Amino acid sequence: MMTQKNHWLLVIIALTCTYFIWGSTYLAIKYAIESFPPFFMVGIRFTVAGTLLYIILRSMGHAAPNLVQWRGAALVGLLLPVLGNGTVSHVQLHVSSSVAALAIATAPIWMAIFSSLWGHKISRREWLGIAIGLVGILLLNTRGSLQGDWLSAALLMFAAACWSLGSVWSKHMTMPDGLMGAASQMLCGGLIALLFSVAFGEHWPVQVSARSWAAIAFLVVLGSIVAFSAYHWLLHHVRPMVASSNTFVNPVVAFVVGALFADERIHTMEYIALAVILVGVFLVLTATREAVPEEQIV
């Protein structure tokens, strides 16, 4: 029986992984797509990560998913790694890593909306947070780096919505237990991303730079096996909006990493939009004290 103290220690460790590792993956994605086309890169990243984690878990005696569980994993894999991460990777061909992270900061707002489909009643505080967050996105789209680039803005919102829908929906699907759920989702998502790459006619690289290989290694080991597994665990132990609180920190980490290692310049309006969005996200995340239902502490 896990004590509440040990449970919260695991929550803090898992959140730290999603906060700082995923905040750095936006720059890693930028380096990876210098050589790899976006969906092919996502396919490699998640297929390799999912396969490695699957083999490790099976060798430790974990049961293989059944057909129903594979179907659920494939749907979540489509929504999270492919339509979520794949779309962000595509948009990063045109926008900086920090701006991409900033737009994805709206994920908890989308989660509040999608949670209502499964009985969550959106409070006044959450509605206020949603409204403020949307104002921040409007500032980014009309005065910031996305000014006039409505297609990129729309795709980033689409990615955040798909990621949020998959995160909320996954709690109501039949999934493999424990980390096998993360492994199956990554494996299915990676294979679907490769199919997308073929369908979109992406040209697979002949030569790959050392920086792109290093970025792929970072994305596979830390961004996927470690952080994606931590996120999967969080989704089954805390509210989806708390699990997604990484988007509260990711833009800040992406801003710092982008400025230090890629000489990305952040304009004043980006800082203003970030502040407004984070106020909205904070209101959504703190709308209820019931962050961890007692029956989930096992």
C-alpha cells in the first residue's frame, strides 16, 4: 500500500521530468528536423522508444496487451504522438521552438473543456482561466511572432487540442497496466507517424548531421521513454489538468534553452502573451483542491 507521502514524492518526480525534459524537447525537435522530415522524425522517435520499453517490460514478465488494449493504445497514439507532437514538429519548420511551446501552454485549458464531456463541471474560476488564456493566444496571434501566420497558429491550437483530448480520453479507455500502456501508445503512435510520413510524401534523409542524431537520441531516451512514461503515470494518478501542468513550465524552459543554445530572440509581446496565458492556466489548475483522488493512492 503506497502512503500518501510516497505517492506525492512520485508525483513530484514525474512532474519534474515532464517540466524540464519536455521543456527542452522543443529545441531538440528543431535540431532533429534539420535532417529528418517532421512525421518521419516522430515515427523514428516513438517507434524506437516504444519498442525498447516494450521489450524491457516483456523481459521483466509484464503481460502483452490484448486486442482491445492495442486498439485503445493506437487511438491515444494517434492523438498524442502523431496529431499532437507530429503537428508541433511540422509547425517548427516555420516558427521558433519557444513560440511553439508558448502556444502549447493552452493544453490545460483544452483539458478543462474536454473533461466536461466525461462529467467534469467547469467552474466559474475555470471559465475565467479559459477566457484569459484565449486572450493570451489572441495577443500572440495578432501582435506576436505568429502575427499574420494564422495557419501555424491554427495548427498549434489543433495540436494542443488533440493532445488534451487524448490525455483525458485515455483515462476512460481499456489500457495495458502500468508502463506497458506508455510503451504500447508510443509504439502505435510511432508506426502511425511513419504511415503519415509516407502519405504526405516526405523525403527521407540521405545524410544526417551529428546534431540531428544527438537530438533524436535525446528525444528517444529522455523525451519519450522517461518523460512520456512519467506523463502516462501522472494521467492515471492525478487529474488530467494537473498532469498537463508541465505546459505551465515548458514555455519558460523552452525560452531559456532557446535563448542560450539557439540564439532565439523573444519579443516583448511574447513575454506579455506568456504571462497572460500562464495566468489563465494557473486559474484552471487551481480551480479545485481535489488534485489527487484518495481512491487512486494504491
